[in-house]
Amino acid sequence: MNIIDELEWRGAINQQTDEEGLRELTDEKSIALYCGIDPSGDSMHVGHLIPFMILKRFQLAGHKPVILIGGGTGSIGDPSGRNSERVLQSMNKIQENADKLSAQMRHLFKAGSDESGIKLVNNYDWLGSLTFLDFLRDYGKEFNINTMLAKEVVATRLDTGISFTEFSYQIIQSIDFLHLFKHEDVQLQIGGSDQWGNITAGLDLIRKKEGADAKAFGLTIPLLLKADGTKFGKSADGAIWLDPEQTTPYEFYQFWFNQDDRDVIKYLKYFTFLSKEEIEDLEKQVETEPHKRAAQKTLAEEMTRFVHSQEALDEAIQISQALFSGDIQDLTAEQIESTFKDVPSSEAPKEERNIVEFLVDVTGIEPSRRQAREDIKNGAIRIKGVQIKDVDYTVSETDSFDGRFIIVRRGKKKYFLVHLV
């Protein structure tokens, strides 16, 4: 299957500048293509991942992806999707973010290794030495203000106002495409649907500088929405980050596992490298046995393994099974700390206490002694996964994880984390 046909089957194409021309080109030879990301933060989230999964598909089809880290463009800011100016970051912060994103890309795509076929570049390397006069003479002269104003990314900002800095972003991104076309033989740029104006501006610059017959193409991916109409990539607690320090592998796994039946097949097509036959089989299972959540389980496993590692996936599954069964004794203190970081918590001294006293006076988990005794007798209280039904039970450091935490569960799902101090 041609790579363009595969992307269409996966629902991963929004717009193309020349569909037939690109299909013919990718049939004829291996091409170089690129996608960029600005270092406005120190980690990607799952929404950022979509176009880079397209790069990976091109790589698997024998093409040559280039990942551009926008150390130059990130210093001025892309105006898309906002009604106000971006707050500029210091160059030191931009460089720090660029370094972290580069490391993340190398981890995800093994960029730089001989077998990856993926190259990392930073546009500060060529934009940083560009003088203002050269910018105006060599590039600014090629852009018509009326055409620039008509671009959707700019037109949507005209009522609220846009600075010359952000207005010029499309010129600078166009310089990137031209540079990569000339020096890396890049013939295709891909990006989100909001990048269409910037991509076409780059194509115009290439043809003005390199001739009308220059073979260069643009492709954008659709805006990914959930079945309820909300934007993909967010959870109740915010963005789902690829950095394990910001979103743990367990949380990452659960994000994918908890996807709606209406969305899961779409996400399998977008984010995994499963075959058409494998995805169609999972689609049938969603229809006939939705309670087994086979598609969600597969999606969570594929994504956690790809973004983190097999070891991280194994640990996420272990934690998930432990929480589902309530059998948490074998979890480590580190797993407890990361897994229960967002549950209600309190502090307690490292000393023995009667369980009623512990639940009411020390931690405040129970509102009164009467309620505490009632919950204990009814079997609603578990400490370290063990059901406690004795109102005279003594809570001690032996109930803790490595002398650091005590986990109390009330009822089926309400967990409380007690820090021992």
C-alpha cells in the first residue's frame, strides 16, 4: 500500500497541496520530509505526537524523516490558536527546552542511530546568523502583505491585533522549508491543520527561489477531536505529557485504557503501527464484546511501550492490576508515591495508634469515631490492601511502605495516602 493510501485509510490526512503528485513521488523514490516543534515547553504531550507518528510511518515505508526543533522560531512564537501574544521566553530557557525535546525525540525515534533513518536539526543553526537586512532583502521582498493578511492564522488575529514579530512567523517558517529543501533534499512538510498557511507560504518561497518546477509538497493532519466534541489529549487533570516525571507511565497507560469505545479505533489507526487486519479485528471486538475492552488494552500497551519502554509498561500493568484487585502489598514505596500522588493525603507521626484514633484524629479520613467504628465493622476499611474489621487494631509502621507511606482504602475506590513523618 502506498504511504499516502495508508494515511488516508488511517484518517490521518486533512489537506494536501498536490495529492497525485505526492503519491507519484513517493512511489518513484525515497523522499525526505520534515515536521517541526517549537521548544515552548520542556516536554511534548500526546497531542504533539500525532504528526510525528506520521513521520514514523514514512520512515517505516522507506523514506527519510527530519525532525526540526525550533530553537529559532521558538524565540518569537507561533500565533496560531491564540487571541493574544505569546509571552517570550529567555534564550537560555528556549535552549534548555530544546535540549530536553531533542532528548525526548532521540528516545522516541532513536534519532541519530544508524538504523533510525531519522535526522534531528535545530533551525537556530541557520536563523541565528541571519541579519535583519538579509532577512528583508533576501526573504521579506518575496512576501506580499495582502497574501500574508489573508492567511487564516493571521486573519483570525486582526480584530484583537498581532505584533510584527508573530506576523513574521510564516516568513521564518518558510525559510526553514527552503533551507531544508536545499540542504537536506526535503520535499515534504507535514503539520497540524493550523499550519496550512505557513506550509503553503514555504512552498511559494521555494518556487520563487528555486524555480516554478521545484518539487515540494505540503500535507496537514486533521484536528483530532473526541466523540464528545472536546479536544483530544487532555484529561481531567490537564495535559498528558510524554515526560514520565510529569505524567507517570501508569497515568499514561490509564489515559489510553480509559478511552471511549467511540474513539478507540480511530486512535489505534492514528497512533499505533498495527496492521489494517489487526485493527479491523479489534473493531469487531469492540462491537461484539465491548466489556472486555480489548481495543483499549491494546492501545494502552502499544502506546506505553512506544513512548516509555517494555519495563514501564510491565510496571503500569502491575500497578493497574494491584489497584483493581486491591492487593497492593507488593508495590514499592516509589510506585505508591507516584501512583497516589493526587489522592487526598495527610501526615502522621511514626508511632502506634488505635485504628479509630488513626482514622479520625491523626488523618481525618473519618469524620467521627462512630462513623469510623461502623466502617471498620462493615469491612469498609483496608490498610495496605488488608481488610481491617477489628476496632481495637493498632496501626503501626509495619503497615507502611518502606516506613514512608500508609495507604488506607475506604469502600471500593476511595484511597488516602498518609505520609509518615
